[in-house]
Amino acid sequence: MADNKNLRSPQDASRIAMSEDYEVEYWTDKFGVSRDRLQAAVDAVGNGAAAVEKHLKG
């Protein structure tokens, strides 16, 4: 099933889809970071939300 882009939160909250603007907006708001910082974290640890959160807090 395709993501409903009218929803504010992602369909799969365990992964961060940097190619989807609505998901990037959700995750940058959730973690309180810029898009660039979120992208750097995804590049460093992959797109798993738990790993990105741990990386950003560590």
C-alpha cells in the first residue's frame, strides 16, 4: 500500500525516507534538527529511526 501523503506522520515510523518531503518535515520536527543534520545522521547510521535518534542524541 502506498503512503498517504496527506498524513503528517510516516506510514513506517521505523524508517526515515529522506526522499519524501512530508516525512523529512515530520522527522526534523520530532528530533528538532535541520534537514542537513538529519541527512548527515541518516548518512552516518542508515535510515532506521531509532539509530538516527540515538546518533543525534549521542
